Amino acid sequence: MNDQFGSKVQRGAVVERADIPRAMRVVVKVGSSSLTSIENSLDELAIATISDVLAKFKRAHQNVELVFVSSGAIAAGLAPLGLKRRPKDLATAQAAASVGQSLLMTRYTDIFARYGVTVSQVLLTVQDLIARDRYTNVHRQLERLLDLGVMPIVNENDAVATAELKFGDNDRIAALVAHAVKADVLLLLSDVDALYTRHPDEGGERVTRVRGAQDLAGLSIGSVGSAGVGSGGMVTKVKAAQIAAASGIPALVTSAAKAREALAGEDVGIWFYATGQRRAVNMLWLEHLADIRGTITVDRGAAAALTRRNSLLAAGVVAVHGNFEANDPVEIIDEDGTVVAHGLSSYGAAAAQKMVGLHTEEIVQILGDENDGTLVHADNIALIRR
């Protein structure tokens, strides 16, 4: 079958952006800024346009499975509640999300039905994607929906998520969802078409490919946006693309206006090559998303042992800083201040400080037989690749 997306090709592994049309499973994320109007209400034309692109891609490639991560619930709830801008307090934002989510899904259900595509709503929180039992349930649910030919539409459950347990943006949710469904590729779409060496008006050139962090060195990516209806920015998209790439999933970052070209494998946006292997989701969380509560400084020997996948023993610890509890995420650095790993501390800060530099027999004398001096177990360590 030939159409605007190109000839139908045999499905296979996605390595280059030109391979996207042959992907069997694609996760597409669209941000609030691409789905809302200047008046902070749902942009009916934008929603219809992206839905049209996804539906036609799915129809042209009948075996493809799509997962759509859509922002916009809070923005959709602003006008019905008489709000002129995105609320800053959590309770009002939750109210807007509660009202807006049903409106958003009603639009999607109606539009995709015209193309014969059945959609479902999947609302997720942080814990759904980092707690092993809940992550397993999310994986099982999404797999079954895809098996049934349904296109899941995923969003963060803003109506119930607390400030402490929010991703704050759907980009990283999309990266973890891509990991959960073993996607072939992740597309992150917003109102920005690519990264540039400097502003295009000043002669800046588009960054077309990223094989590692070195390709982003020197670029001014910016910070998480605070204006408008969205909660992210280019920095969150780059971070999400790196999370996906680190778990073996290539990613493309471009604008929603170029969604059709992106799905056709054309040369748009910035392409992030897969840089790692698929890993346990808790390792992805530790490396990229964990709320670090303290720092453990280690000597050269301990740092080298960590790179060999060994546990962190108190004997190799030089200093402990922070006010963390047992099982809290901590940053492990060497004496030069370089981050070596993130891990879950087996002890709180007070106990850990008593163990600094001590061997097992010394620790037993101080803290008792149940303490062996393993500050961070190897199973709870995610190495930070520089």
C-alpha cells in the first residue's frame, strides 16, 4: 500500500529515522502547547490534525501498534472552570484535570471512531511506573489493549497525583511507557521542531543526530518552561529521549506540525540513537528520575568496584552528607566530585555516618550482628554513564 507515508515495507528493527515506517510498535507523545489555543482552551483543529495523522498512519500500516501519550487535561479544564491560566496550587490543578480529562477523551474517542480506531484511557502516576508490582500491571494492561487492536491514550493522573509524586511532565512518562511496551521507537512532539546550535535567525544549524551526551555539549537547551499551559520544555524532551535511548529505544524530537513527516521517516527533528540495552525500570528510575536525598563520597577503590557491579561497602566510604532514610535514593560520587552512581541506601544518614571507613567486624561491634557494612547493595545501584 502506498500513501503519503511511503510504500509499505517489511517490519524490522528501528535504527535510523528512515526505519520508522517499518516499526511494529510506536509511542507518540504530544504536549499541551501543541493541543491548546492562545486562550488556553483545547485547540479543536490541532487535536483533529494530530488524530488524523495517527489514524492514517495506523490505517496505512495495519500491523502497527500505537500508544498515544497526550497532555492537555489541565488545559482542557481551564475554560469550563472559568480559569484564565494554568493554576499554581495543586488542588485547583487537580480540579481542572478532573474536568478536562473527560473532555479530552471525548474528543479523541469521537475523532478516532471516524477512522475505525478504538481508543482507551490509561491514567498513570509515578508509583505505577516505578513500583515493580504496579509496573507489571501497567505492562500487562497495555499489552492486552494492544493485542485487542486498541490504541491506548496515556496521561499522568493529574487529578490524584500529589506534588511529591508527580512527574511534572508527560515526556518522561512517555519514555517509561515506551520501555514498558518494548516500543521500537519513541516520538516526542511539541511546538519546537528541533535543536539548533544557536537561534536559526542568527545562522544556527539544526542538530540532526545525537549518539551521546557529547553531541549536546555546548548547546543551550533551556530549562523547564513555566509559562503557558505546558509544564515541560525542550530540556524535558531531551531528557526523555536520553532515557529511552539508554534503554535501547531510539527517539525523535520534533514539532507536532511535522508529525506526518516524522512517521514517514523523513529528515526532521533531532534523532537520538539507542545507546544502551533494555533494562529493569527501577534502574531507569534510579538513573534518571529518582529524587536524590543525600550524597555518599567514596575512595578510588570503591569507585572502581562499583563499575564492576559490586556493592558499596562502608570501608570504601569517605564521607556521608544529607538527611536521608533507609531505602532513599542517594548519589555516589568519587573524591573528585564526579558522580559514579545512584543507589538506594540500606541505612539512614545517621547510621551511615557511623560506618564511614569501617570494616564489617568493626561495624558489628558498633551496630550489632545484623549490620554487615553494605551501604548500597549491587542490586540497587545504577551506574551513571558519563
